[in-house]
Amino acid sequence: MPNQPSGLLVPAYDYPSDGDEAWNTLTDVGGILGAPGQLMVVVNHDDGHFDSANPDYVTVIAELKGVCASILGYVHDCYDNTKEEPPLCPRTTDIMGDVDRWFATYGVDGIFIDQMRPDRVQHAATLVQQVRNRHPGAIVVLNPGTIPSEDFMGQTNPAVVVIQEGSVFSEDPVNHPPTFDANWPPPGWVRDRAMPAGAASIAAGRLAIIGHTAPNPEHVDYLIAKATQYNIGWIYAQHVTGSTYNPLSSHLQLLGERISLFSRLGCLAIPFGRLFSYLVNYLLCAIRRMTSQFVTAARRRT
């Protein structure tokens, strides 16, 4: 399907302890996606307030970069500093200090800014511009967690925006309806994107949805179907075990296989399809890394 989501945005807030199977699975998923840039991983070392590099984060970041995942450092905006939640909110320090620390300490590819207010358009636009000015080419992902205005999307270009974050499944749909139910999204510019005739003035690669409490593979397929219907490029589906929220979902492997370029081409259904995917991704990733190194070296010479 040409409008099927093309990438995973993974809020990997678990601590990367040695031998953690979930983090190994995440690296494996990067290997099967089939093309560099299809996996964005948000790492969260003390909400960006760390003093020095943590060896465990250094290790997992290196492993993920080895499969050409894009690494994003987590920071929070405290809803433009209107949230009261000590000791993190309201902020007492400049958010750009946290942003710069991520780049200087871990060499990340970009920044994930959580707790954005969708009605503070100029504030969001300024943050995006500041990050891009200080770190040219950086990926910026904003998370208002709800559908912002078209003006917000236009002013924050080229940032990726999480336009919906909520439950995919509910055991009590009457009192607690799932976010991505039949009535989603409400009228507006997102609904107008509905395929096959929808307009897509905002690129799919700028839109993301994150679904929580997706207990079964069927809920993953439902989330992908919603993203396909509304031409949304980035997705993720969490899961729960009992009452425990799992940032690194047990659906990781399934998500990777569902949106893999090679899966769409039918390559994963043939013998050695998965191995073929790994090999091609490895070669593409190596080319990407070498190109990046050449560009960096050229910039330094000038």
C-alpha cells in the first residue's frame, strides 16, 4: 500500500541494562526495516538533565546507529512552562541547554520535545528554529499529543509532530473510548487527508501517531490501517502486561515486519527474505555512514 506508514517512532524510555532483550529486539528491527531512516528512537537519560555520559546509553546508541537508526534525545517543555509538577516542571533552566547537552554528550541525530502546547504556535516555531540553527540538519519531533492547527504545522516545518497519542484499545469503550476509534479524527485538516481522495498538503513524513495499550496484533494492524487511511508516516504501538506499561513494546518485531519495505515487496515471505533484508540494510547503512563522514569532513575543511 503506497500510503502505509514508512517508519517507526519509538519512545524507548526503558533503561538500557546489559542483556536487555527488548533493546536487542529494537536493534534487530532496525536491521529488518530495509532502509536507513525508517527507525527513530527516543532515548531518555534523566529527561536531558544528566551531567555526563552513561556507558549503557553510549552502548545502545552505538548499536542502534550501527543499523542506521536515528537517535533523538528526550527533553520536555512543560507545556510552555505552564505545568506544575516538581521537580521537573515548571522548568527552572533553559530548554536549549538540555538540547545542546544531548548533542555534545551523545552525538544524537535530533531532539524529541515532549509536553508541547498546540496553541502556543510561535513558541513551538521558535524552538524548532533554535534547534535547527544551533544543530544544522537536526531532526526535531514535537509532541503535543493531539491534533494541532494547520498553522502550527506550517510554522513548525520541517519538524515531525505527534498528532495523536492515546489508547488504541479499551475494555470500557463507553466510559473510556479508545483514541483511535471510528470517530477519530475530528473534523479538520487531518480528516481531509482520508484516502483515496484526500489532500496531503502536509507530507506524511511530518506526522506521527503513538498508540498505547495495544494488547493484540490486531490492534497493531488497526493502528497501521488508521495511519494508512490518513496518510501518516510514523507510528508506534505500545502494549501493557497486566497494569504495567511497557515502553519497549512486545509488538516491536511485528511493527518492523509490517512496515518493512521488503515486506511490502514480498521479500520477507520467501526463503532467506529476512537475511536478504538485513544484508541490504547493512549495505545501505554503510553507504549512509560513509557519506555522512565525508560531508562532515568537508564541512570541517571549509
